[in-house]
Amino acid sequence: MSKRKKNESNFLVQGSILAVASIISRIIGLIYRIPLKSIIGDIGNDYYGTAMEIYSILLLISSYSLPLAVSKLVSTRMAKGQRKNAYRIFRGALLFAFVSGAAASLIVYFGADFITTYIVRTPLSIFALKVLAPTLFVVAVLGVIRGFFQGMGTMMPSAVSQLIEQVINAVISVWSAYMLFQYGTKIGAVLGNPATYAEAYGAAGGTIGTGAGALAALLFTIFVFMIYRPVFRKMTDRDRSRNVESYRTIFYVLIMTIIPVLLSTTIYNITSFLDLGVFKQIAAFQGYKAKDYSTMWGVYVGEYKVLINVPIAIASSVSASSVPSLSTAFAARDIPQVKRKVAYSIRFIMVIAIPCAVGMGVLASPILQLLFGDSRELPARMMQIGAVSIVFYSLSTLSNGILQGINRMNVPVKNALLALFLHIGVLAALMYGLDLNIYAVVWANTFFSFLMCILNGMAIRKYLRYRQEIARTFIIPGISAGVMGAAVYGSYYFMMKTIKINSVSTILSIVVGVLVYGMVLLLLRGLREQELRSFPMGNLIIRIAKKMRLLS
């Protein structure tokens, strides 16, 4: 295999490692949310989700951009053989993380009362939010270490630490939620409102797991770094480059790299926080009772978002792995290689996102009944309306990473600002004009992600003079997913008439869908053998496909 092909294969393999870890982490997160929901209910989910939205915004501002910025800067210097500068970037970023993480923690802890009462109209989410405050510091430091390893070209420490983080999170969250729910019931009985306080304390128990998981992941990455440190020191000792950057220069470069990433990721991800405020304010103005809009938001964050974020996590992982790889190729001015990597990553994402969107749309209610025991029309309609956003969010997330990887870091900021402004307008119009309540949030988010796809796609085409291959990237996966959707729909309703057990019918229908999609995709030559090798268990898939004569 040529060096070029090895590089491209390694690029997707590293992305696949992080993607698989993210999928497993999301599945674990999905599984633990089932008992968590049964403990704290829809109202508790509202308190939990509200606290997590506020936490996420402060996390974005304080440290979310650090892994991406560190991986980009480290990979660029390693490509130039500047190992000492790469290590100085890491040390400078650690200091930045200490300061920003500590500041964010203090803001959340001391500002929790004002934020929950006056901004998001959910006062009892204060307990969950205060519990999350120290986690901001832990995650800031964790992000720098993960970014360092990603910049060195290995996703394994990040992948394993993600799994450790989520397992600890799941166990501690459920146990703490149960224990604090019981405690909250006693407190509420004394104060005369047992149900509400029980749910508020239960939500706080759920957020304890978030902090415990992040701390476990941090300890693991520190352990790995201490093992790797002597090896890296030997590498730096062999570095004879004369250009040793001062820490003043490093902080300047870090800040100049972090700010565009920070702005784009903050604007891109702040939509949910703004949706929370706008939705509750308008719903209250329209006369909805607090319990009603709290329940709707609890279903939205506790069921709908949890489900659609599972496949979107793949795009986030490939985006994270693509930035250092694209930065290295772009720094070497190897534009053909940059274009190939862009094509590979977009095709990889679409082959997975398109069938996920179709499957979740077709089996919306059965999946919700299987996972959450929820047969209500509200969450099922959300899934059916918003399933297509899986494709748009996956593509827009990846395209953000591509633009950042080719040093067009301000472009996603401008695109996200425009999309965000129009998104809020659409949300307000749908709520005021059509009274769509929570469905307006789903429609507006779909619009936002679609607009980001268009704007980012135009920018990539402009700056790289790049044209995406259409047939194997979009059309063939779309046709394959359409056939799969029909097979899934038919098999589910056939089994429900014969077996009449939703859980069995849903699981078997999903298995049928995976097999049908894979067979049609290979028959239509949507994936080639070389591309399959970069997939998890790719060699096994190739052997089976050749025996079935799906690959020549």
C-alpha cells in the first residue's frame, strides 16, 4: 500500500476509533437515562436538562474549544518536527485550562440562583447546577490532555477515557439520583411540596455522576500521560530546531486559535440554551402552565435529544479526528490530500447518518416504547419531525471541523451567527403564529442545521475549490436507506401482528434494517473495499460480503 493510502486509511481508522467509543458512550448514556427518567420523571428531566444546558454553555466558553485548538496546534508543530514547541503548547494550554476552568466553576456556583430563577425560569434546577460547578474545572484540564494526544495522532486515550467517563457517570448518576430523590421527598414533606423537591434533588443526584465520570477520565489520562512522558521527552531531546516559541507567543497563538473555535462552537451549540429560554418565556406568555411546558421540555431533552445525539456523536468524533489530520496536510500545502480526506470523511458520515435518520423516523414510537416505555404521541411526533436533522447536524458538525482544519476558522462563526439569528426568528414565528409549542423547537433546530450545511458547504467549495461526489455520498445511501425503511416498516408491523411484543418486534426490525441497508449499499457499490477496511470490523465485513457476492 502506498504511503498516501496508508495515511488516508490511518486518518479514517483514528476517526473510527473515536467514533466507536463515542457511539458506545452514547449508548451507555442512553441506557442510564432510562432508569434516571423512571426515578425523576419528566419534571425532573426538565431540572436535569436545564442544569446541563447551562453547564454546557459555560463549558463551551471555558474549555470546549481547548481539545480542538490543542490538537490543531500540536499536530502542526509535530509535522514541522518542532517537538519542543508542541510540548510548550501543551503546557501553556494547561495553564489556560486551570484559569478558565476555575473561573467558570466560580461563575456557575455563585451565579446559579440568578441564572435558574431569572434567565431560564426553572428555579429548582439550582441544586443540579451547583453540583456541576466543579466539573467545569475538571473537564477543562481533561480536554487539554485529550487534545494533546489527538494532536500526536492517537485517539486511543481519548476513546478509552470517554468510555471510563460514561460508565462511571451511568453508575453514579442512577445511584445518586435514587438516594437524593428519597432525601428530597423528606425535605419536600417538611416544606409542603414533596414531589417537586424530590425531583429537584433527584436531578442533582444525576449531575453528581457527570462530575464523577469526568474525574475518573482525568485520572486515567494523567496516568497514560505519565507513562508516555519519558518517550516524548526523548523525542524532544532529539529536536534540533532553533525556533523555540516563547510562552508569550504560545499564549497569543492559543488565544487566536481558541477564539474562532470558541465562537463557532458556542454559537453552534448555544441554540439549545436559547431555545430553552425563548420556549419557556413564550409558552408562559401564551398561557401554558409551568407544569405543562416543563413536561414538554423534559420530554424534549430527556428523550428526543438523547436519541438523536447518538448518531450525531459519530460526526463529532470524525470532526475531532479530521482537524489535526487536515491541519497537517494543509500546512504541507498538499491540497489534493486535503480534498481526499474531506471526501472520505463526508462519505463516511453520510453512510451512517442517512440510515439512522430513516430508521428513527420509521420506528419512532416503537423505539421510544422499547427504551422509555413511552407510547405518547408527543415524543413520537418529535422524532418523526426531527429525524432528518440527524443528517443535517452530522454534516454541519463535520463541515465546521473541516473549515477549522484548513485555517478558515472565522467562517463557521459567521455562518453560525447568521443561522442562529434566523433560527430564533423561525422559532418565535412558529410559536406565536402557529402555536406549535415544543414542535416549534424541533422544526427550528432542523432549519438551523440545514442552513449550516448549506453555508459551510459553499465555504468549503469556495476555499478548497472542492466539489463533493454526489452519487456514492448521498444518492446511493439515500436509496439504500429508503429500501431499508420499507423493510423495517413492513417487518415491524408483520411481527406485531404475529408476535405482538413491541420489544422483540423492534429489535428484530432493526436487525433486518441493518442487514438490508448493508446489502443494498454494497450491491449499488456505495462503498469500496478500501473504504470498508477503515470501518470497525472492516475485514470481517469484507469477507462476509465476498462470500455473499456483494463485493467483487
